[in-house]
Amino acid sequence: MKIHKSRHLTIATPSVAARLDAIPLNRLHLFVLVISGFGLAIDVYEIGLGSAFGAIFSGAPYSASAQSLSWLLSSVYIGAVLGASVGGWLAYRMGRRMVLTGMLWLLAATAALAGASVSIEWLTLARTIMGLTLGAFPPLLTAYLADLLPARSRGKLIFVTMAIAFVGAPAGVFFIRTMTPLEVLNLSGWRWSLLVGALGAVIAALAFRRLPESPRWLSAVGREQEAEIALQRFERSRPASWADSSKTPPSPAPEPNEAADPAESTRLRFAKYAGLCFLSPWSTAAFPLLIGAMLVQKGFKLSDTLFYVGLSAFGPIIGTLLAAFAIDRFDRRLTLAGCAAVMLVSGVAFEFTNQPAWLLAATASFFLCSAVYLPMLNIYGTELFDTRLRASAVAGAWAFNRLGAAVAPLLLIPILDRGGTLPVMAVIWCSLVTGILLVAVSAPGRNRLSVG
């Protein structure tokens, strides 16, 4: 709230945050959500190719060694550790939209480079550079959307965007499965998948240039005139035809405190959140990455493995859409703990069955809950920190997530090669139990409250 004083009266002007939260859902919001969903879908598409690579390079004609395969699957996440850290730093200084757009251009170039790989080592290097983008894009996009969306429907709208994006994972797997036997222009299916991803990134980058910058960020860094111009774009946009556009405008969300729990220091909140980020990929990333290799080890053919992986990837789309309409009604921590518990049960079911129907059900439920867990973890993080710290804190914590995702395949693939699926699943189970315990002692979420 800004106070303007004169000789005769004092005028209180609503803050940028209050004005943003008072705006009903409008066409500009929807435009931002659609473009953001498409950009994130390209990100998810490229990450999801790792599941297919795990199956493709495990068998003929490649038959990569366990060491080569583990480095290939970890490569994206190795690059992501640096990408998440640097991306958050750049987003604070240059703006959310500009950094997101630049990342899409980098993704297009590195995906094309990966598609032209002449060896698995070349592919591993290209995927490592690609990780610079893939590591920072999801948390920065969530921070960008949290800046723009009304508090009363923030969680629901971000989840709908995530549901759009999750189409990218099965699209990539089924595209490889379709193209592999065709050998169009004598190129393998996995090469075509990377080249198509590069084209999608170019289209997304061009679309992102049309999005507004975050008025909250502009105001936080002192660019008040630009913040006012960006804010007025939202205030002048026509309400969505199906949104609540009653004569009485919605009241602004309460002005935010610095944190969900004022008694807890920012450093302690960051440490707990970074711990959750580090633990999550040992289940949410390791299981999708290794499922192809684990199914091959269970005796399934490559074609069947790709079919199961691709079909299971539809679970997140359905689950995220269903969760979107209830997600703001529950404390963020309760949702995180519940998803982790279901993943734990699904992982046990996956390990102790070889029946295709049960494997498919266990895999789909695991994918479904991991798809709810990851965006919820990002949303939870954006709500823990104010505007000045949001992008850098969430992206910095996400670097620990990418570190866990990089280390997990390096450790788990040799374990899988020597000891089979049981010890791998045991590590995944332990990470889930530890995550539930850490969630229990973390700060409460701020669903339906302003984020500043």
C-alpha cells in the first residue's frame, strides 16, 4: 500500500500486488497460461525423452554399458544444477519473461545439436548443455505465473497449465515408438524426436516474446513506470467469458507477510525447502528415468516397454487436471505428503508384480502422483518467499533437485545392473519416507493468499 500525502488529505493507493489480485480472470491471463503451457510442454517433452533413451540404449543395436547409460540419463540433470542456479540469478536481474524466452532459444539449439549426435558421448554432452535450460525453466515459469495470477485461483490455474504441459512426455515417447521402425531419411526415431523438439522450442520462444513482464518484479526492482504499463494491460483486458464477471469485483487478497511462518527465518525455510527439492528426484525423476531399463530387465521387449512407458505417462495429465479443481482447498504440505504416500505404495506394487495390467496400474498411479507432487512443490516454494527473493530462492532450491536427479542415475543404474530392481526400489522408498517426515516439520503453505 502506497501513501500519498498532501496539505489537506492522505490518499492510500493500492499496491501492485493488491491490484493484480483484484483483477478477475481475463483473456490476457488465459493467453499467458496457454503460451506458458506450450513452453513447459516442450521442456517436459525433452526431459521425458530420457525414459525412452533408457530403453533404447539398453538394448541392440546400441547395448550401452551401465556407465555410459547412467551418464547419458544423468546428463540433463548435471547441466540443470548450474542452469537452475544461474537462471534464478538472471531472472531477478533481467526479468522472468526475458530469461524464459532466452532459455527456449538455447533449448532449440541444443536439441538440434543432440539430434545430430555421432556417438553416445556426443549425445551425452549435448544433453548436458540442454540441461542448462531444462533445470531452470519449470521453477522460473512457476514463479512467473505466481506473480501474475490472482491469489484465489493461483494453484488451480498453475495445475491446469501443468496438465497441458504433461502432454509433452507421452507425445515424445510415442513419437519415438512410431518413428523408430520407419527410419525416415535414414534417421533413427530418437533423432527425429530431438529435431521436432528443437522446432517446438523455436515456436515457443517466438510466442513468449508476446507475453507481458511481471508487474510485481518490475515494481520490486524499482521500474515503476514499466510496472504500471504491464499492470494496465491486465486491468484493461476483457474478462474471460466463463469467468466470474459479476458487477461487484472480487476483493483483493490480504496483503502478504514476508513468510508463511514469521517465526521461521528465511534461511531455515530455504534449507527445508531445498531438502525437499533434493529428495524428490530420487523418486519422481529416478523412477520415470529407470522404468524403461527396469522393464527391459524384467523381460519385456523394447516395443512393449515403450508402449507401457508412453501409456503410463497419460496418468499425470488426467491426475493434474482432476487435482486442479481441489488443490487450493488443502494445505500444500498435506498434498505433498499424500502424494508421497501413494507413490510409496505404487512403488511396492511395481516391484512385486510382473503382470502387465498391474505393472501398468502401478506405473500410472506413480506417474500421476509424481505429476501432482512436482508442481505442488514448485507452488509451495513460490509461496514461501516474497517477490524479491521468489525466483532466485525457488530456482536455487531447484538446483538441489537437479543435483539429486543427476546423482540418482549415476548410483542407481550400476545398482540395477548388479542387483536388479529391488535395491533400486528400496532407495526410492527410503527417499519417499524421508520426504514425508521433512514435509511434516516444514512451514505451512499459503494457498489463496497473496504472494506479495
